[in-house]
Amino acid sequence: MRRLMDVVASDRVDLAPMVTHRFTLDRIEEAYELFSHQRDGVLKVAITI
């Protein structure tokens, strides 16, 4: 795990493709529902302000 975190921290890997869905904070319940039921090909949800 430490080696993986080192790779991520050094920007040697682009994790952006893992964020498959983005929601604003006011839609957090919808985001949680989607992620908890693993629908629509969700891998990772990003919450923005």
C-alpha cells in the first residue's frame, strides 16, 4: 500500500479515469445511492461544491 501511495503522490499515474461520476454537494444523496448500489458503471464518485 505504501508503494501505491508513493506512485499516486508523485503523479506518475492519472487517477482521473477512475472518477466516473461527479455530483455537486446538493446531490450527495443521489451520489450515495448510485455508489451504494453500484449502478450505471460507477467506480468512484466525486463530490464538488
